[in-house]
Amino acid sequence: MGILLKGGKVVTAVDNYYADVRLEGEKIVSIGTNIGETDDDIIDVHDCFIIPGGIDTHTHFDLKVGATTTADDFESGTKAAIVGGTTTILDHPTQNKGESLKETLRAEHKRSDGVSYCDYGFHMGITDWSDETSNEMKDMIKEGITSFKMYMAYKGNLQVDDGVIFKALKRSKKLNALICFHCENGDLIDELIAEAEFSGNKSPYYHAMARPVEVEKEAITRLLIIAEIADAPVYIVHLSSKEGLISILDAKKRGVKVFVETCPQYLLLDDSYYGEKESKSFEGAKYVISPPLRKKYDQDALWEGISSGEITTIGSDHCSFNYKGQKEIGFYDFTKIPNGAPGVENRMGLIYTYGVVSGKISLNEMVAITSTNAAKTFGIFPKKGTIAVGSDADIVVWDPNFKSYIIAKEQTQNVDYNPFEGFEQQGRVKYEFLRGNKVISNAELIEKKPIGKYVFRKINK
């Protein structure tokens, strides 16, 4: 017995066509007309799009930051992902100083295995470079982790220096792996923070002032020069600025291979959310993320980067902390506000509404940047990221006509605010399948237990 999705429009990164799609077991087994079998469960999906399940390239679930831990663990975070149309996430376990990558991986599996509602994989964060770490990169690949993460910010904690970046890139090239980079100049940020604190400027407004566009642009430019010397590809996470994109385009002209991710917050929110310079309001703490929100012209440049194909993926960078009790830790000092905001639940809907419906990008481009490109970049295509015979039946049936508003009190993610509160959203998930299992029916989550599996990724040769 299979499942037949009948009457919908199939949309991939390259095609749009009307066809029925038949699922059996965990796979898509046929696409076309007159493909149903006698005992199939037939689901009418007329007036809907049949698209690949979303792949969120950037989440932080069950992450400990200082004395606090993110509001969303793997259970609540992946449940929110499913509700929003994302069937696979890539999370960021991060090596602690003195810890082996194997120890980091064991701890992450302990946090995620058996509790995840969607499928999941990992980028392995490297903070403590050594010969052992270099050797362990090969071990991580054997465990299905083909991408790594390094930070050029958070000095004294996560930040790595240029020599380490160069060594790691030489190693990743040899292994055909990919390293993702958080690009901000951590040394300059520390100095700018010290200046703000010396002047008594401690409100959330000064978080953005201490992380200007220039610290992102400089770090991107420097990274891409190092990558050019190492002759290795790199992946830049959460690009926020026009100036950063210009540096990327310059490097691409020189032949540097670089993949780029941005996030909905950098496409739809701007630095006005931090309030006025003299404001005493703490509301801006909700938007304390790194890099911070930028200007309207940065949003325009990023949308253009998506439509031109220069930006590869859109991840949420979901890193949720409650406004009450967690963000408030930094009520008197912005440096103590936990960095991060929620987004995994709304990523797909926001891109459809403000990208596709607004005419900035096509539906095919949306599929590419929210699913297909991620699958190709991180070694899970065509298993995931497309609608094709033999692919995993990770499918979203998208109802384009439904309209709603984002309201934190109605969300699934386990956090007490939403940075997109009040935003109109057009379209919603009507049906959703994870490896052929119906998890959403008539826009309601019906899967009551976590069935997500770890995704073993392969090297892209």
C-alpha cells in the first residue's frame, strides 16, 4: 500500500509541472499520471504545490552558552522545524577547549538521538586545533560529518587565528571536506565593546555599534584570501551585509570557490529594531544576534544575491533564548545578553511570502535556496532536496492561498517571543511527509513521537 498525492503541481529547483506523486515505504516510487494502485491512500492536493522538504543549514538546539541553555532542545526545535516545512536540519556541535571531536560528537548524539522529529545532521565546530584534531577530521567523515565550522569571532572562547584557518583549510582540501566560517573580526569587536563599556554605553543598541559592517567585511575578505592561498573551498554562514557580498563577488572573480548562506532576519529585519541611541528600552535584546541586523540597502543586496545565484542557501541560525529570564541576563550590560534568535519554524513561510509572493524570486529559486542547494552542498543530494523517483519521500504539500500572521503565542518552538511577530504570512504546510511518514495532515501535526533519523552525509568529490 502506498500514498498517492493527486492533482498537485510538482516544483523542484528546475521544473514546474502537474503530476501525481506516489510514495511507498520511505521513497518516492513514481511520478506521472495513472500511477495509482488499488489500495493506495489517495490524498487530493489540487491547488497546492508539491515541493521538497526544507533543509535548514544552520540551527543551534540544546546549546549551552555560559550559564544558560537555549530554550529549544532537539525535541522542541525539530518539532517546530516540521511544523514550518523543514524535514532536515544541520546543527552545530562545537568542540570545547581540551575536548576531542569524538567526545563532542558523542555528546551531540546523546542530546539528539531518539528525540528529534525531523532528520538531522551536524557541522562539527572546531575551536581547539592540534594534530589530533586534524587527524580526527577524517574520523568525523567516517561518521557522516563532511562539514566543519570555525569562528573568526568570540575571542578567548571560539575564535581561531589565521594560521589555524590556513592549516584547517589545507586539511579540508585533502579530505574533500568543507569548512563553514562565522566571519567577524573578533579582535576589533572586543576593542569596540571595551570602548562602549568605558563610555557607559550598555544598552542593546550598542551591540550593533560594536559589530559594524566593516568587521564582517574584513573577516570575509581575509578568509577568502586565506582560502585562495590554500586553494580550498569555504562556506560563509549568515551573511548580513552588502559590503560582505561585494567581497565575496570579488573573490569569486579571482576563482575562489565560496558558498554563501544568509538568513531571513537579514532579509526582513533592519537595525531600527535596536531602538534609538538614547533609548532605555530593552526590547532590542530580542534582536541581539551576531552579526547584528543591518540597513535596508543590505537587505536589497542580499535579495539580489539570491536571485542572481550568488547566495547558495538560507538557514535560520535558530538559537533561541527566552526574553524573560534569559535575554534579561544582560539587562544592565548588552555584552551579557545571550546572542541568538528563533527562526526555524518560520523560515519557509517567510521566504515564500516575502520572496516568491513579492516577486523577488521564483518558486524554483525558493526550492533551490531552502532545500536543493543545501542537499547538493552538504552531500545528501538526490537522497534529499528534490522530488524524484528514488529520493527520500521528504515532501511538503504547500497551500499557497492560506493567509495568517506570525504570533509567538501560537508557535511550536519553545521560546517566549518571535522576532517576526505580526508579520503576515501567505501559504502554509497542508501535508508533510518525512521519509514517507505523514507527519502533518490538514495543517495539523499528527506525528506524536519523534521519528527523525541521523543523516549520514557523503563527501562531494
